[in-house]
Amino acid sequence: MKNICIANVMKKDKSKNSSRLDFETECLHDMGFIFDALVQFLPEPNGAVFTLCNENIEKYSELYRKTKEKGGLLLKITNDKKHPVLKVSGTRLYNTGLVCGDKLIALCEYGFIRMRKIPNGGTVMLTTSHVVGKWLCEYGFVSGAVLTIASEYGLITCTLQENGAEKTAELVKYARQNHLKLLQVNKQKQNSGIMNWFDIPQSCLEKAGFAFDDLLFAVCEYGSIKLQKPDFKALGF
């Protein structure tokens, strides 16, 4: 069984420039990463590997020596939060080349997690055709905004149409002539506040070769969101 998650590198605290990686997700428990479990952390270029060491391990002192030689560390999962958390900071995290603000994609299976940096800083991971989040505002997709959606195999492009609500007739004609879908950004209330959202039409997903629950990367810049499947080989997996 494999799970795919996103992790973030954050500041260790307000007074220092050092970074920390706190990886917290409910799937950790299902992957064997339970409270008090012994875990080996090894840095890799633009990423890291976590390996569960509770079963069939060699002598602890030998495991410690080999881990240290590779620039890693042995850690135990603490129970200071509701879910198990993997925590790394300082020199060991520095050896990965990761810095504060980096986003990572994590491929998790039982007893093993490999993480790699997502190259584009404007990348969001989606696991549904329901595009939702406060992050939409950062790229101009505010409530009431109008966008067009173009679809081709392997790629869906969402383009913001400035002042779209004021030129509906013109955009309807433009969308029809260019085989585009015309949508408006909506808003919904959630526990974490008001969220903007729009849904990718089923016909666009099918044309791109996507299913409604596929894992997609949203590569974003102002006025544009491009949806595509991640290239795991290019990411270093």
C-alpha cells in the first residue's frame, strides 16, 4: 500500500534562520510509524528517506554508526501531537539541500518514506477535480472571477479572464470558437474559513486523460493554473 503526501520545510523558530521538517499525517500510523518507533533518517539530494527500524535491525550501535557516516540520524517518533510526527532540523536537514519554503512530495509505503523537492515554488498538489483553497486568491482566482479551461492530452490550463463578468457575451463566443470551457470562481464556508473553488468539467478531465481522483500538480502563476500529472522519474523517485 502506498500513499502520496505533501510536506513543507519551515522555520525552526522565529529567532533563528535554521529550518525544520515536521511531517505529520494520519497515514504514518498505517505505514508502521507509530509512537516510540525507531526511525532512520538519511539525507539525499533535494530530499530524504525515512526507514522504520523497529523490526529485524542489526545491533543498535552498528546502525547508529552507519547512519551517522551517511549524514543521517536515528530518531524516535514522539507523542506530543494527536498523530505521529517525524521531525528533523539542523545540520542533517541542511545536508539535503532543502531550505525554508520548499515543498516536498512524499511517497509512503509500509516502513519506508522517500521525499523529493517539488521544483516549482508555485506548485500545489490536488487529489480531486474540485480545485479549492485560499491559495487561489494569490493567483487572481478570487470569488466571482471568470476563467477559461483548455484541455489537451496530459494538460489542463485554467486562464483568468480579467473583468470577465463585464464581458460575458464576448467570452461565451470566444470560448465556443476555441473549444474552451467558461467558468466562474465560487466561494464556500469551511472550518478554516471562506474558500474559493471551481470544478474541472468531466469532459476536460477525459480529454486530458485524467480521472476525477487522480493526483495532479497545479503549477501556478498569476492568472494561470496548469494541471498535470507529476513526473516521478524527473523528481528523482
